[in-house]
Amino acid sequence: MSEYTRDEMMTVAAARLLRDGQVCFVGIGLPSAACNLARLTHAPELVLIYESGTIGTRPTVLPLSIGDGELAETATCVIPLPDIFSDYLQAGRIDIGFLGAAQIDRFGNLNSTVIGSYDKPKTRLPGAGGATEIAAHARQVFVVMKASPRSFVKKIDFQTSGGHFPGRPQSGARGAGPAVLVTDVGILKPHGESGEFTLSAVYPGIPADEARAAIGWPLAVLPELDTCAPPTAAELEVLRALEARTAAAHREPVRLPL
Amino acid sequence: MTEFLPLKDAIAKHVADGDCLALEGFTHLIPFAAGHELIRQGRKDLHLARMTPDLVYDQLIGVGAARKLTFSWGGNPGVGSLHRLRDAVENGWPCALEIDEHSHAAMAVGYRAGAARLPFGMLRGYIGTDLPARNPRIRHVTCPYTGENIATVPAVNPDVTILHAQRADRHGNVAIDGIVGAAREAALAAAKLLVTVEQIVDELPPAMNNIVLPAFTVTAVSQVPGGAWPSYAHGHYARDNDFYLRWDAIARDRGGFTAWIDRHVRATRDHRGFLASLREAA
């Protein structure tokens, strides 16, 4: 078995959750890597939608921004952004939405708006973007975040996007909310009526105690924990080739348009 | 009749202090040259609307040109924070900035309503979020047919929308290829539409289903090659991802930011001079 990093384990674990043919609303960073890894391995018909308006995009390198030209050039179609949100996301055509945030609570409510108070923030974060309506309307939400006591907190400072909040079934949200939380210390799934995120699988060589230490709420742990299979040689080869292509493409100097 | 003006004259004639401006373009075709010209001419008290403020509004906010910001995601894409936006919100530097904050889905329907001259846009949105509690402009209506509670946002109707596009023809019809974001809606929502273009051509390529803004919707066209840099113009030049990374260091510090603006924007005559000054500095 080859050596691999925690980021690679996390990316592979997220990729394995995707089924061929699903329609995914993708964000930049690890979700983008996971979705493209899935598309290049077990799910060749995965449909990737980026909020910039690209539908069915098949990039050969990972985008640095949500609107890189590569996404448009390899898409089935490119549509106006308002159509993506109204006619695709709100209309219920998205199977999986990926989200991350600065803070998450045990019910999968997310904060990407402010640390501190809204009127006098200690840290002003970028804000909602597409997240609020992705959290409401994607059939399922996959949250991908590295765990730390600062980000996995008992109480988030601001609720940007709803997880399993009280009254969700009557709220008008089309989707079922966060179905899984992929971290670097294991995989959490909602449990019981409250939908509290509970450790349900660990990675090889990372004990549940490490997850307990990294998570800022008293972590519930399933009595029978799964252990994720380590990344296969084939998964690692495809992921590393994708990342090498991406690094090479982003190293190419851009000439000033003068 | 669409006017053909140098950018300097288009801004001088059509943008006033206190205006509500939307410089749109989602990652692609962001009208940076126009943003810099606003800084050179010292426009102030602006109400800036844009889904993703990006570097172009970080610069306008950092020089104190804005009193209010309507937006839905205020980061440096793929990099991190917009430090000038943060400094304005967290510390009121260089002046206080009123925040009118939305989600992308809501701001998109705000532009759509603006383009259609409806008073508000509606969406099944703002569910499970604290945003409506912090922004009194986010409200709800009861559907007269089903009784459903639907979120609303006021129409966004800028005094002036400014876009960058690949090309215009000599009549003033403007064609955009590639990622369009909410450019079309923001264009039609505005009282005046200024467009900077890479090229002015005799005839636009056939584009039955492409995004074209017909000349009668376009107030003025200014040819500004490279006018979207450091964002990109599909088919002309790529996004300068490296500059987006470098901006993080330039904008982190008030002094460093001001020195950069003085040297590359205020001390240059136009966009050509701006790009030349960057090449000299490289």
C-alpha cells in the first residue's frame, strides 16, 4: 500500500460518496477535486455544475476560481447565473451540494459570514454566496471541512446556511439537509431525530480519540465504527495526475494584455 | 444612439458622485479599467452593487469611494479575504461602509426584477439563515394562489451598470462570450449602461442564442483592450491567477495598498498606462 496524505484520504472519501449520473453543485477546493476524481474513476457520467453557470463541465485541470475559462470550454452549456439558482437549484434539479464554512455546529448549521457579532465583527468572512440556498434545496448536502475546535463549535456566531435546524421539514427547504460531514479525522453522519452529527467511520491509523480532540462539541460516536478503506493505488494515481496537471497549468505565466 | 467615447469621457459624462453603480461580470469580464478610471476621477459616495465585490471593489472601497455595498459573496476567489473590504467593515477605514448583504440566489432575482422593472424579486430562499434578521430589506410575501410564504428582495436598479465585453459593432450592439454571470440582468436593470470592449468590429459573429445587448440598451461603448485584467476575457487573455494571489499581500496593509493605487492607478493616464506601469514594476 502506498503512502498518502490526510488531504488525499479526505478527497478520496468524499469522491466515493458520489454515484454515477448524479448532478452535483460543486465548490472550489477539495469538493472540486473530489468531484473530478469521482468523474475520472467510478462515476464518468457525474454532472458537475459550478455556480458561474457551467453545466456538465469536464475540466482537465482543477479551476482556481469558480469561473475559470476551462470550466466554460469543457461544459455541455454555459447559462446565466440567475438561471442556475432559480431554474436548476431552486427547481430541485440538484442531487448533491457541497459546502464548507468557517464554523459548523453539531447539527450541520454553517457560518461563513462573521466571527463575533454581525454589527461589530471580529472577522468579516466572505458571506453566503450560493451556500444558503444550496443548503436548503440540494437533495442532499455533503459538508467537507478540516476539523479543529475553533471551527467545529458548540455555537456558531452566525447561521449563514441551515443544517438540521428545528422546523426544517416545514421550512420550505426542498432538500433533506446535510447527509454527511467529511473531515480529516473521520466521517460523521446525522443521527437520531435531532440529526446530530455522530462519528460513523474512521480512517486507517486515526483513532476516534483524535476526532474527539479535534471537535469542539462532545462528540457522539457510533458503537460500531466503520473504518474507511485507504485510497487505492488507482485512486491515488488519478488524483495525483489531476493535481500535477493543475499545478503545471497554473504555473504557466499570464502575459499582461498590453 | 450609442455613443462611442474614450473611457475617461464616458465616466466623466455618465457617472456622478452618489450614484448607485453595478460593475458586473462573474469572475470573467470584470470591468477593472472602468473601476480604475472611477478612482482617477475621484468619484465618491458611491453605492456599489455587485454579487462578488472581487478586487475591483476592494480597490474602490480602499480609496474611500463607497458609502454602501450591496453584495452576496465578498472574498478573493480561490485565495481568501478582501482585506480592504474587511478593514472598512471591521474598522471603518477609510470610511464607514453600509452593508446590504444577500445570498447569490437573492441578488440574482433582485437584478432580474430590476431588469423587468418590477418592484421586487422573489425566491424560495433565506431558509434556515440569520440573514433576514440582519437585513431589513429581506422580506416575505404570501402567495395569493397557494398561501406559501415566499422571500423577497427589492429590485436592484443601478443608476449606471458597467460591463466589459469581447466586442461591439459600429452600431453599438455588444456581444459577450463565455461565462456571463448576471451581466445581462444587471445591464438591463440600469438607467445607463456603459460597456468597455476588447474590439470594435464591422459585424458581430452570428450569435442566434448568444448573449447580445442590442445597441438601443447601450448608452456608451469604450474600446479598452485588456480592460478586464486581472480577470479575463475569454478568447483574448486568461485570468491572471498569480495577480489574485499577489493582491492578498498588496491589500493586506493600508500603506502598501495606497502606494500601489497611487503608483499604478492615480499616476497613470489610462488603462494602457496602468498595464505599462505594472510591466515596468515586474
